[in-house]
Amino acid sequence: MASVHPSAIVHPKANLGADCEIGPYCLVGEHVTLGEKCRLHSHVVIDGHTKIGKENEFFPFVLIGNKSQDLKWKGGITWTEIGDNNVFREYCSVNSATGDGEATRIGSNNHFLTHCKIGHNCDFGNHIIIADAAVAGHVLVEDYARISTCAIHQFCRIGTMSMIGGCSKVVQDVPPYMLADGNPAETRTINKFALERAGMSEEAQTALRSAYKILFREGLTVSNALVKIEKELPPLPEILHLVEFIRGSERGIGK
């Protein structure tokens, strides 16, 4: 059975998993599903058509699943989907999607520090840490990204194991395994410490350093740099993902 504080408002049709804790002054809407052992500390609002996995923790004044802030919203059923073992610290918000049948998606094992705003139709992977950031709609964030206090333009993509420095303005894609910083953000170097923490092989790290130099230090166009990377560097999974990510960019990469 779930534990619900007397001051909380939980719609009778909400689906609460076993051992959930709903703290003081929380609100859980009609179309919300909470997996087992989720904890809402106090003053948490979870509404809309929202599906949440198990063992997520929500701190005070978090808002999940509210209507998209996109002015193109025309009604319909939109979704917010969240995986397992995420932490949402104080004053975080996650908006629902905009179009009928669409979803804002967040994976598992992520840590959202205070004052994170996640816009409509965003797609977050797993093991991400993000702090005090404003993320516009339709942003893709891959696994193990690290995002400090910054603002991210709509439709940008943030690659796996990348890092964004504090107070950055991100208006283009941040390539995987790289460190970006500035206003607007530019790719500065590989994210060396993240690669080491992940136990990435020395061969892969060396190849990524070479790829960085070809992309950002040799004065080549992006398309020519990618051709040179494919020709000269070993076809390691990390190199293949980097090339595929950049080749699929619509907004370009911050150089």
C-alpha cells in the first residue's frame, strides 16, 4: 500500500505503486501512474497523462507533466514518460509534449538538480546530471551527459559523455565525448575526465583526441573533416558514434 499524507490530494483514479510515499500538500492527478517506491517529499505536483517508473524521488516544489508551454499546443492527449531511479531536486519542472499522442521522455538513473526546466518533447537518456538549466523543447540529451547552469536552444542535441560548462548559451549541437563552453558555446576539447571515469580504453581516448583535432583545429569543413576521420582513424564504436552524430546534425556543431 502507498502512504499518503492527509494533506495531499491524490485523484481516486491515479495508479500508485506499492510502497509509494506521498508527502504533505502534494497533488497527483487522475491520469498519473507511479511505479513502486516513488517518494514525493512535499508540495510536489504530478499531473497530466504521466507514467513514472519505480524508485523515483521528487523534492519540494517539483512539477511534472503539466501542459506544454509551447504556443502551438492545440489540445489532445500528450504524455510525460519517466523511467526508474531518477532524482528531481527542488523547483524542477518537466512539461508534457505539444502534439496529440506525443511524449516528453526521460530515462533512468538521472539526477536533476535545483531549478531545471525541461521543455516539451525533450528526450533524455540515462545517467545524466543536469543542474540549474533551462532546456527548450525538442532537445535530445544522450547518456552520461553533464550539463551545468546554462540555456539550451530548442532542437539541439547533447551527445553522450559530453559536458557543458556553467553559464553557457547552447545554440548548436554538442558532439559526444566533448566539452563545450561559452556564449555561444564552442567545443573546447575532449571530456577527458568523463572518458577516464567511464573506463574507456586508451586507444579510444587517443582516437577521440585525434578526431577533435581534425574537426576543430585543422580548418577543414565539417564534411571534409568527417571523411578524414573515417579514412585515418580506427573504426572504433566511439569514433563511429561521433561521426554519425555530427553527420546527422541539423543545427550544426559549436566550433
